[in-house]
Amino acid sequence: MDTPQLIPMLRNALTSLTLAMTALAAGAAGGNADAPPSADPAAVEFLVASSAKDFKASGANRPTAIRGARIGFFAESGKGVYLLCGSFKSGAGSQAKWIHFATIKTSDYEQWLGGTAKAYCEQPTIKWYSADHSAVLEQRLKD
């Protein structure tokens, strides 16, 4: 395997390991015990708007469809963190593929794609809220 191919693989493995360790630490510290019973509407609006902004800036790789966009909450370093996870379709026809995404509310926000997003969204300590925000996010992409 070429060194240029190995570096992203190692980076993804390290990120996944870090996320797994964070999830285990959060689980040991009580996980989502302090999760609100419903998602904060301001956090939901912020995440949907931030995600749409990032997707619009992606130019030619703009999503053509969104699925499974849901809001979650988890504890990290004693603070509650909201995130928006889902998948988007990129490309057309037989070239189209579904890619995982995660938009995380930090002091601003972070948007992750692919394997890193999937690892973030699979943390067992996340409390998921039932609403699907796919249609709202798709509409924001059209605006």
C-alpha cells in the first residue's frame, strides 16, 4: 500500500479510537443521564442551518437527497453536546452514493463526513430524539 493511502487510513483509525474512548468515558461518567427530554429548538435550528450552509459551500458535491437526519445529545467533558446525524446522496445515476454526515454544535460547529461522521453518530451514549429533519434540511438546500 502506498504511503499516501496509508495516512488517511491511519487518521480515520485514530479518530475512531478516540471517539470510542470518549464514548466509553462518557458511559462511565453517566453518559446521557442529563439529556433533556426534548431537543432544544435553538440547537436544532442552529444545526440544520449550519449543516445546510456547509453543504451549499461544497459546490458540485452538493447533496441531491438527505435521509435519516436526526438530532442527538451526549455529554462530553461534563458539557451537553447536540449533533445532527444522517446521510446524503451525492452524484447522479449509477455514480450516486450515500455518505454519512455529522454536524456537531461546538463553540460554533464542526461538520464531519464519511467514516468519521459514522463513528461519531454510532456512539452508544447518544440520546436520540424522534424527529426526522431530512425534509427541512433538503428545503434549506433549495433556498
